[in-house]
Amino acid sequence: MEKAYDLIIRGGTVVDGTGAAPFQADVAVRDGLIAAVGQLSGSAAEEIDARGLLVTPGFVDIHTHYDAQATWSEQMAPSSWHGVTTVVMGNCGVGFAPCRPADHDRLIQLMEGVEDIPFPVLADGIPWNWESYTDYLDSLDARRFDVDIGSQLPHAALRVFVMGERGVNREPATPADIAAMAALAGRAMEAGSLGFGTSRVLAHRASDGSPIATLTASEEELTAIAMAMADAGQGVLQVVSDFTDAPAEFAMLRRLVERSGRPLSFSLAEHPKYPGRHDDMLRWLSEAAADGLVMRGQAPSRPVGTLFGLELTFNPFSRHPSYVKIQDLPLAERVARLRDPAFRAALLAEDPAAETAGGMYRSRTWDKMYPVGETVDYEPDPATSVEALAASRGVDPYEVVLDQMLTNEGRGMLYAPGLNFVHNNLDSTRAMLSHPQVVPGLSDGGAHLGMICDASFPTTNIVHWTRDRTRGPKLTLEHMVKAQCRDTAETVGLYDRGLIAVGYRADLNVIDHAGLTLLAPEVIYDMPTGGRRIVQRAKGYVATLVAGQVTYRDGQPTGALPGRLIRGAKTAPTALAAE
């Protein structure tokens, strides 16, 4: 007898993504879609017992950098380990298409510098079986993944493709340059790009130190591209900016939306240099929404900081002369040298050389640096900082950090929160995440391989904000699920997912809410050329489904690869008849 459904998730507590209170129900799946929600009597080829567990839509992460990893890997890990079923890449203006063969190294150096993905990993891993952006999408379309993947046209690649060396040097685009970029942007949208990403951040530099090509792109250039997207009737604008002159910069972004009618989102966080500026941004977002403009902020759900360790890109001794002499030794040999009393004494007696390299500026902020244990406290008490620990022990902070890094055979880490931790708490983050025009973002999944692992943001959204926070008010489970599912999906035009309702994509999570645990970061060497990356795992994801197929059970991949390239925006489905 034919089964009514392919799969039924039985008896779970459904948090459906609408923001409504949780309720108990069965969820049935057929042909990759949600076929019924309620107390169901029909049978299925497979059932999952979700009694005592949460059932949520799959998480949608709209700020990742899997542009290269998607060309060589089927797994978009670590994001797919954290309940994420859709990722969007091409953010911050960096990516690999369009690209002429002569510019391969340029774009690799840019990604290496901006996103901390080593040149050898990219050079060995990327197949470069494309030149145009359309061909890049076609290359991805032939592949299979454990999540759905959406791509945005990266501004830096576009600028270099059209302008060559002039674009790299940030020369003003001529009218002909602007027309060419606009035409290519329109074609990219027609080919299935979800949008266009650009960067106006001074710290975004290629590995040779040169600023990103898009840093000073004119409003005329951005407007022409936005208008081409409007003509195509497709695509969202994604921007990262320093907002050094926040009123003027926001006004410019607002004009882009007013003129083009295209939605826009930008990365939003509280910066130590500009405490409280996020409040202005939230007010301007509210005003834009009141005027009918679709503008959203993408806020990180915990501090954006740096991890330090002996296996990582930086550690507090990276500029000490004695450490520089041993930095290329295998880890075990470095650990042995660092444990040698004479070497240790000499190292601790040294003054470091200049610490101006990217990421090093936090390497001696002892009052904002914390040892990492078996789990990570992302809203740490200042009483547990390196400064406080050193004072309690009566030693120099350098001794505390050295002892921490030598734990676990040299794999111990330290965490230095930066953005969103200005006041040593996450109150400003809560204010941002509570705002109706703000969605969770900036996880940078697939990037910063030796400095962070923020691809685990979606798990933080559940663990910290709905259950574990003690240093201030929490957020409701239904709010955070809506934010990470429906709101993020709609921000990039994907109206076919993010809800548990009939006709929507059967992208789903079954979660042990009480047992959900975010584990400490670890280093693995599984990239092309044996490249290193920091990953972070979680316990408590009982099952993750993409298009109705179980891709992960208890955190382990099943081998199913139902994920595909997403081409273009998706409309909300017409409900199926429940059975």
C-alpha cells in the first residue's frame, strides 16, 4: 500500500517561523515540501520521533563566504553542522566571478587578505572552469550539496573584470566602465544571482596590503548597478561599510534604495570606536521602513572577535623575536620549546615587535581576552579575563596566555571579543536583534579559517539567547527562530522557505533544546593542500532535513546531498491540500 507521505516528524514542539508561540504537532513531508501540519493519522515511509524535541524550519544564513569551498566540497561545513539548510555567499564584494585567467591570483590574494583563506588552499582547490559569472553559476549548478546555495555578484571581481589594473588601484570608473559593470550586473541577475555584494571597509585588504577595489566606488557606480538590477527585476543589495561618517553613508544607501526600488541590507554592529552609533542606525532603519523602503541590518548574534592560539593565524607572541624563530616548527616541537624553562623565561622577558598586522591589535587587550574551555562563554564576565586572572595569581598576563595556549598539547585558545562587546555585555546586541528591521547575519561561514569560527552563530541564537543568558534578558524562542529562518530568507528574496507551513520547502531541524551544546572551537586540516581551518561542532541537532531528505542525524552526515544552487528569488508557495 502506498504511503501517504515520504516522512513524518511525530509529536514535536513546532516553532514554525511565524513568531507564533510553539505548539505540538506532526509535520509531514512529500516530494521535498511540507505536505501537512497537525495531528496526522496517515503513514509515511519514514518517521522521526520528536516527542520532547523542537521542530523548526532550517536556518538560513545569508552572510557566508563559501564561494571557493562550494567549488570543491559537497559539505558546506561547519554551517551545515549548525542546522543551516540555506547559505548565501558573495558577500563583502569578494568572490571569484567574473574573472579573466590573468586575474586568478588577484582575486585569490584578495580573498586571502579579506577572509583569511590561505592562497595555496584556494589556488589548489578552485577549478576555474568559468570566466563569466553565468558560467560560474553553471559550474555550481552541476554540483550537489548538503545545503542549498545562493550566490551574489561580488563587486570587487566585477570591477577588476571591467577595469583591470585601474579597478585594483581604485581609480574612478569612467562612464564606459560604469555602463559595462551595470550591463554585467543585469545579466548576472537574469542568470540567477540573488544580489550584489560590495565593501566599503578599509580593513578589507588583499594579502599584499592593498585596499579592496570597491572601497571608494562612487555613488554613481553603485546607482548604475542598482538600476540594472531594477531593470532585471531581481536582486538585493548587500553592503559592508565602516560608516565613519554614518549619517552621510546611510543617506547614500537610502538613496540607492529610493532610486532603484531594490532591497538593501548592511552589516550592523557596535564598534568600540563608535559606541552607541548603532542606536542611530536603528532609528534610521525605522524611518526608512516607515517611508516604505526595504532596508535591513544584519547583526552578529555574539561578539565578533579573534581567537588566538599556537595553531592559529595569530597569538600574543607572534611578534616576539624568540617566537618568530620557532613559529614554523611543527606544533609538538614548538610546545616542547615553549615548555623549556630557559626559553620560556627569555620569551617572557622580550618586548614584541610592532603589532600592526591585521588581528594583532587585540593581542594585548588583557581586559578583553578570555581563556577558552570545553565550551565558550560568548558573554564572559570581566572577572574571568586574562587581566583579572593575572592579577589574582600575581603574575604577568603573558604568563596566563602562555599557560592557556600550552593546554591540550598546545591547542589551547584565547578569545578576544571586539565588535558588539563594547560595554562588556551583549545588551546592544539584544537591542539590535530585537529590532524589526534587523536579522542575524555576519557569520562569515567558510572564511577567517585561522582566526574565528562564527559559522556557529545560528546555534548561539538558540543556546545563548533563548536558554542560557544570565547577564541580561533573553529573547524568546519563537522570536529567534523567526529571525534566523523566515526573516533571513525574506531578506534575500527566498519566500519559499523559513516557515513550517503547507507548501513550503521541507527544510527542517529537529532539536534537543535542553541538550543543545556549542562545543569549543578546534583546528582540523581537511582543506585542499592539507590546509588548516577552525571549526566548531554542536551536540543536540537530532536531525536536519533539506528538501525533505535527512542530511544529518545526531550531528553526523547521512550522505544525502539534496542541496542545489538557488537561481533567483523564490515566491511564496501555493498551499497544498492537507491530507
